[in-house]
Amino acid sequence: MPLFKVDTPLARHILTQLRDKNTNQVLFRKNLVRLGRLLGYAIANTMEVEELMVETPLNVYARGIRISGLDHVVIINVMRAATPLVEGLLKAFPSARQGVVVAKRREEKFETSPKEMQVDIHYYKFPEIREEDNIIVADPMLATGSTLLNVMKLLEKEKVRRRYIASVLSSQYGVERVMSEHPGVYLFTVDIDPEINSMGYIVPGLGDAGDRAFG
């Protein structure tokens, strides 16, 4: 599975603010939007392009390109935490169609780092998905990968051009687990942390993204 770390200085600056426990709710949510935009632009740069000629206002022609995939994007919002991230992705893909998945993992404490979490899917609805579409599943935290794998299972029968995951922060274990089960998916994340604690949270992480964004 192609793995892309969007670790530009600006992305790392924003992520550092997200990690800071003193960052307030409004700034936290705005920063998720900003990273969504940066992740969206990075994803767009991997889509197929075609060459074309355009006529300029000076009545001459210039060679250029068109990213054909921009017109065929479906963004899946894993609510609630991904809502600000999706807002940013829509800056890069303004014509995207949207689907939603309402998922909640069961909070429990384990003796050691869990390999998977129980996830309840309460509701999901997708738009019409076509073979020429690029699907982007947006979930800001990829810890054990349990939520994402459940969402991917809902989409497994859909024939599409390419599948993407947009995540702000991932764990090393979560990346490896998702990669092993979905080798063809393109995973975009800003950073990868080494550990998961006994509650299933990424360490050092940034806490619960949904709680910090919405209070």
C-alpha cells in the first residue's frame, strides 16, 4: 500500500498545535480543517493527469494538464471526529460527493495495547459510487485501525478507480494492519506515532480528536 507522510513544515506546525493540551477547542477544530486541505492537495497530486492545450487571452496556445480525477471524488466522513477534516478536504475537492458513517468504538481498558477495538456502526449512507470515482475515507486518528477497517468493509463491493485514507495521525501498528489487509489503498497521514496505550489511544498522540474538536 502506498504510504504518504505529509510532513511539510506547515503540516508539522499545525500538528504540533493539535498535540498541545493547551490548544483550545476552536483552534483545534480550525487546525483539523487546515490539515484536511493540505492532505487534500497531497492526494490530488497523486491522481491521474492528462495533457491538453488551452488558448490564452493573447490568442496563443499553452500546453497544460488536467487532473481528471478531481471531478470524480467521493469523501466518506467518519463522524463525528472527521467533520472538520472533511471540511478541509472539500477545499481541495469542492465538487466531491459525500457519504457518512456514524461509528463509535467501545471504550474499554486492556492490560496491554489492544490489537483491535470493538466498533459499532450506527448508521451509514453513501452516494452513488461509480467505477471512475476516487474514494477518500476521512478519519483523523488511525490507532488500531479497527474503525477504518470496518468502514472499508462497507465499501469493499464498490468498484472504483482508487481508494484513499486521509488521517492526521496514525500509529505504527495501525498503519501496518491496514496495509496488510488493504495493500492497494493509498494512505495519507501527517505523522506516525510508535505506541498505543491500554485504552487504545495513540501515544504521544493528541487525545480524543472528537472531544477536543467539539467539546
